[in-house]
Amino acid sequence: MTTLRPFCPQDLLNMNLTNLDPLTENYNIDFYLQYLMRWPSLFTVAEDQYGRITGYMMGKVEEDPIYLKVLPTYMPWHGHVTALTVAPQYRRLGLAQDLTTALERGCEDQNAWFVDLFVREGNHTAVGMYRKMGYSVFRRVVDYYSDDPTGGKDGEDAFDMRKPLSRDKKKLHVRKNGENFRVNPEDLYHG
């Protein structure tokens, strides 16, 4: 039996099941604590009946500075999946969907327009899961990842996937065929 609960600082000492996976991005302790302090309601862990962390979701809500509103890449108030990971032995049990749904609820509570995330183009399992959850590709970020785990090339593209929330009744922040809308990493605002 797995339960979801808010992340707490002690969890940093118990994340080996998830963070030792090669597909999981690892951050320094300060980064995790910054998220915990700024967006505690959007940082959730899944733990099994023995108290082991089997997955977690780090998210945030943000928007680009108002002076960037004139640019076509402007991002209004939205939720963002910073990290989602599930330990390999706990995958395909629905934990990633449960963690994502928890983040979406938190973003709805904060009146966000949509939730977005970046996923490797070649991570077909994750792309398929997000599509089933209502996400679509908004744009392709060329060579967003500096490595290609398949060894095929130097870098790998990311899909910027989005799911509109209830505030976006007209679906202004999604597009069809986003796979063909190419941008460079430097076109993204990283404030």
C-alpha cells in the first residue's frame, strides 16, 4: 500500500530508491529545500507501507516577468513539474499519475492556467503516460538535454508538454502539432 504525503526535510536522507535511478535528475540539497520552502503544497512523496520513499513530485507555480509579455514565448501564471520520479521497482503501478494529479490539484487551487513539464523526446513511456492524462506537446526544445542516453547524438530534444486547467476555458495555452514547433533552449525564460 502506497500513500502520498507532503515532503519533509528528513526525506532527503531516504531518497535512494528513487535518486539512484539513471533517469532521475539529482539536485543539491539547497535546491530541494528551496522548493520545500517556496512551494510546500506542490512537493509530494509517495511512500510504501514500510516508510520507504517510492517516488516524489517537485512542482512550482510561476510566471514570466510582465516585461516579457510582448514576446511569443511569454508564460502566464502556471504550474510546472520540476521533477517526477518513481523508483524502478514501483513503476507501472499508477504512482506517477497519482503524483501528477496531486500537483494538478495544487495548481488548480492556485488558479494556474495550465501545468507544463519537459520530458525527453525519446522517453516514449513518459510521453505516452502524459498524453493519456490530457497533456499535449506545446513545443519541441531542440537539444534541451546535453546528453542522449541512447548514444545516438550529442543531445536530445525535450517536449514541452502542457495540460490546460479549468482557468483556460478557451485552451489558449495549448496547440496542435507542437512537435513541429521548434524553439531553442535560449528562447525559454529561466528567471
